[in-house]
Amino acid sequence: MTDSHAKAALPSTNSGEGKPENQLEPQMQNLSFPTSNLQLQRLPHLTDYLPNLPTFTNPLDHNQFYHPCQEFYISPSDVVLRHISFDLSDPASSPPIAYYRAGPRKQILFESSTVRAAIVTCGGLCPGLNTVIRELVVGLWDLYGVRQIFGILAGYRGFYSMEPMRLDPKLVDSLHMRGGTFLETSRGGFDLQKIVDSIESRRFNQVYIIGGDGTMRGAVAIFEEIRRRKLNVAVAGIPKTVDNDVGIIDRSFGFQTAVETAQQAIHAAHVEAESAVNGIGLVKLMGRSAGHIVIHATLSSRDVDCCLLPESDFYLEGKGGLFEFLEQRLKENGHAVLVVAEGAGQDLIPRTDAQKEERDESGNPVFLDVGVWLKSELNQWWKRDHARELFTVKYIDPTYMIRAVPANATDNLYCTLLAHSAIHGIMAGYTGFVAGPINGIYAYIPVVEVAKAKNIVDLKDHKWAWVRSVTNQPDFVKD
């Protein structure tokens, strides 16, 4: 089994608890693929709790831009495998996990004239946010003829504290060329009852939620409360994290733009370090719990002598430590470039009791600035051991520059496909899901899975070995 796209009969599933499949994706019989060889993750659907909803023919049948053929619409047996490589010598391996493939369905559950769609962005900035907003609006308008589209301002709190903004293609036309979020954003402000009350009172029946892991946990709660109230409202999440720490999907939007922009900071640090006597260029990049930006920027720039990430501990003093390594590099090359993720070394930085307990508005631990701390430690080390020699540390923190830039061409295309996939899924009646690529093919994933899954750097993976072979940095394992 090597293909990432397979036909399969529907087995009993983990999330469905034995319920029959919904009206639009009926139980699939007499297909050749054995059900025991696949774990198809059941996707929540409005007909799970509203069984008598009417169905409609997809208006794409009559859209002037499309000429649907037999293969145009995604069939109920169209799935995407989560993993496409298997060890055939392992008889105990579990059946592969699969998800429904994303795309337009022949039958839908929403009549375009009755749709009232809400779009909200939450959490920090990320390249591509405006592109996702734009493509949700344009996709709903042009593909499905939806005319009632609203933006929720200032994150989750905007549902109950501000008037929604009416959106149309003309208003969002050039958003993809701008950084930030047109709808504004904030952290915190999550009040489940007030949010769902507002969704109900404003008669929204489609909700598109764009945000990070905390936002996706909020999306799970909103979906579950809507289901408990038996509201005809579909919820789709679009995960946003520049750190690329969302699990299951191939990557998160904005990540490639972040790596590209990070290289500019690394290049500047290299120039500064190379132009000084015993110069060290120190760059802090984003990555609270995952060091993907750091390692991808290191591999693509090739100017980095050492990169430090949250998944790998390091130490400063003694044999095999960071200072010994940097001293050797300065002797060999006269300069060095050090790149550190914001979540690295947090256990090494002294904290007061109050700082240990401090949390941000999203409930995340507040990190101390590892870049400022490391710069201080480097200067103290050199002053102590090499007081008579010149030494310079140039510290660059491009965090807000990276977060605020417009998405590059690759991320813009990715954001478009994400938005359209989410629209097709909601119009088909799916809810409580996330759209995203798995092995290059777009799929629908239950949002509860995405809210729990993490994508951290695997230190046993070949990529980390490649990083270390490029930098020749130590593994920081003490004898």
C-alpha cells in the first residue's frame, strides 16, 4: 500500500460510536478494499443530530467557471491515508488511518440564499491570515453564490462585544498583499455561552474559525455546544501557527514565508559577525514548543554555526558545552552565527516565583527572552575568560517582522486551497472539522484531533542529523 489516495469501505469508527453514516455519505457496500485494512476517521456531520435536513444540488453544476465531469465531485469512498510508508515486515502494525478527502460534493446541505457565514481570526499574527479571509469571502461568493458574509472583529470576544462587519469581494480584493489580519485579533475573551448565544441570535449557520492550538480548542467547545443545542450551524477550523507545530497536516500556512523571512535576519547576523573581531551574530526565531523554523532556516541559509531548539536541551559551560564550541569556531573562522528558538533554554533562565506561575491571556506559560539572556551570558563568559580580546555580540529579534509580512506565493496558494476546502466541507454539511493537506492531498480532519495533536521536531529523524552535519554543532550530551 504505497498510494496516499485509496478507495475504502467504511468501517466502524472511533468518533462515531457505532452511529450510521450521514445521508450524504451513506454506508459504502461492495467495495473491493477490505474494511479491516483501514481506520477511516468518522467526520461529524449535521445530520448526526438533525437527521431530516433537506439536500440540494451543488450550484457548481451551473457555475460558469466550472464544467463538472464524473471525477469532479468527491465520492464517499474517496479517502486520504495519514501515513504512506509502512514496514511490511511488522505483522503487528495497526491498520492505516484514513480521512475523508476534501473537495466539492454533488449534494449539499445549505441553500446559498439562506447562508449566513461568520469568519473570525484569533491569537497572534501569521503570514497568510488576510489571504485566508479573502479566499473565504471570494469562494463563498463566487463558487456558491453566498451574499451574507460577516467578519467577527477582535477575536472570540468580538462575537458578543462588537457588531460584525459585512464582507464582499470588493472589500477584500487586495487583502492577500497585506500582512496582519483585516478583521483584527486578540487573545483570550473566550466565553462559550456568550459566543454560541451570539451565533444563534445573529442566525449564523456557518462559522469559520482561524487560529492556533488554543483557538482550535475553543472551536471544539463551540462545535460541541452547538451540537448540544441541536443548532443547524456548521463549524470549520483553519489552524494557524507560524511555528508549524500543528499535528497531522503537512504544514501550517505562513510557515514557508516565516522561514524565508528568517533567512534575511540570519544573513544580516552573518554579515555583522563576519565584519567584527570575534563577532557572534545571535538570532532569536519563533518556536515556543517546536523548532521547525529554526532548523529549516538553518538548512536553507547555511550560514548558521549552531541552532538551539525547544526539543533539545543544551548547556553553556564545560566540555561539550556551547561556550567551548563557540570558542573553537571563533578560533577557526573569526566569527559565528547562533540561532535560537524562543522556547529553547527556558529551564536555564533564572525565574522568580511569580515568573514561574505567569500565564498569558491564552493560558500559555509566559516565556522569558532567551535571546536577551543568551546575549548577556555570552558577554559575561567572554569578559571572564578572554577579557583582553575584542568581542562583539549582535542580537537580532525579527519576530514581529516575520509575523507581520504578507504571505509569499507558495503560502498564498496554500491559503486559497485551505479556504476553498473548508467551504466545500461546510456546504456539504460537515462540521467540527479542519481542512488541511496530508501527504499533499487535502483532507477533512475532526477538529478534536487537531486540537490535541502536536508536531514537534523528531531528534531521531534524518533531518535533525542533517542539521547537525551542516553545523557540526555538539549534541550537548554530558558524559
